[in-house]
Amino acid sequence: MEYYWKVILDSYTGYWNYLVNEIAYPRWHNYFWWLVGLSVAVWLMEIIVPWRKGQSVFRKDFWLDAFYMFFNFFLFSVIGYNALSNVAVTAFNDFLALFGIKNLVAFQIQSWPGWAKLILMFVLADFIQWNVHRLLHRVSWMWEFHKVHHSVAELGFAAHLRFHWMETIIYKSIQYIPLAMIGFGLQDFFIVHIVSVAIGHLNHSNLYITYGPLKYILNNPAMHIWHHAKELPNKYGVNYGISLSVWDYLFNTAYIPKSGRDETLGFAGDGQFPKTFIKQIIYPFKK
């Protein structure tokens, strides 16, 4: 037990020191400033060439979504997620050790070319996320958490990261074993994550982007806005793609009937959904 308390303590101090160092010393591989830079770049594009020209630069809930962005990616880890995940991984590895299993790595890909490793990780992670996203819409208790993300009334880059912290736990828990079975390095994770965040920012932005024929591979704002549309062809939703749209086309969940520029966003009954951060976080547990 003392060992796990040390893991918790080291997690808090380690992550705090990491975050302070991230903010204080910008570098090319600095995640905090990459997020800030990507956000500012997409926001400037929204200002210069907006798709919905009547939408304010500081759209509805702009600052709420900006807070969610930093809370979900940084403050949540400070509060406890980093410690919780480290304890869970340590306990899981200790459990495997009882059976003589030292790690889960089943596929050695370190000898692969760098580009091949990145593509494999990107595609595999996105396919897992696509399936988790479908669960968030189809499993009733998961949907109560996912409502936070769908409470967005006007899309903009930061709406990408308005989601309940429980989604982080759900996504990471389901992703852990499949990704742990492949010997990815930390730098691979960093590059793939930055690319995914950039695509996610664009998907939720006030920009008209389709990528031409690549729309059948890459998710895009013209497609993703229909995922947030209030009026949908079925109760479970459509266009679940995170970074890639190909899964929706392969599994017949793609839906783009017309331009969705002026579609009303949200979900049935969202007028009664809480408007503040604290109440939105508490809401699913009360339900």
C-alpha cells in the first residue's frame, strides 16, 4: 500500500513540475504551447474566412469552451487524473506480474520506418475512438456524460474540447490495452496527438473545409456539423468520425444531406441543460 501512495505522490509532484516547466519554457515539443499555437491559428482562420459569417468572433460560450480546453488537457491531470491513471497502470502491471507477464507489448514495431509507425498508430487509435464515440451515443449512461459536448450551440475550434472529464477515463481505459500491445514510443504518441488535436480543432471550427476527394478519408467541418445537428435521421446520431471519416463511409453511418451551415445544433431537451461548468459536470451524476 505504501508503494501506491508513493506512486500517487510522485504523480502529483511530477505532473505539477512538468506543467510549470511546459508553461515557463516554450520548446518545439512543448505540448502546452503547441495547443495554444494551434488554437490561435485556427481562431484567426475563423475570423478571416468564417463559414457562418453572422457568428460572433467571441461566439456563444467561447470562454466556457476555452476553459474546458485547458481544464480537460491540464487541470484535470493536476486535480487527480494523472495520479489515478498511474495507480491504475501500476496495479494492472502488478496483476500481470502475478502470471509472469512483464508487459503487454505483443507487436515489436521499433524497426519499422518512422512514417509507418505513425500511420499505424494514427489509424488504430482513431478506429478505437470511433467505436468508443458510437458507444457514447448508444449506451444511455455514457450519453448522459456526452451531452456536455453536444450542448454546444455554436461551433468553433474550442468546442472540440468541451467534454465531460469522464469521457477521458472512458476513452483512455478502452484504448489502453490495444495500444499498449504495440511498442509505440512517447515521441510517436506526441506527434499523433498533436495531429489529432489539429484535425479536431478544424472539425469543430467555423470554417468551410471538405478536403475534396479526401473527404472520404478525413473528417471535416462540413461533415462533422451534422454530427452536432439537432435534427438527425435516427436517435443515435451520425458521422462519428474523430480524425478519419472513412469509418463512417465503411460502416454506413455517414450523413451529409445538404450544407449544414445554418443547422440548429444540440439535442432534444437541451434547453433545460445546465449552462455553467460546475452544473454541467455534476449533471450526469444527478441523472
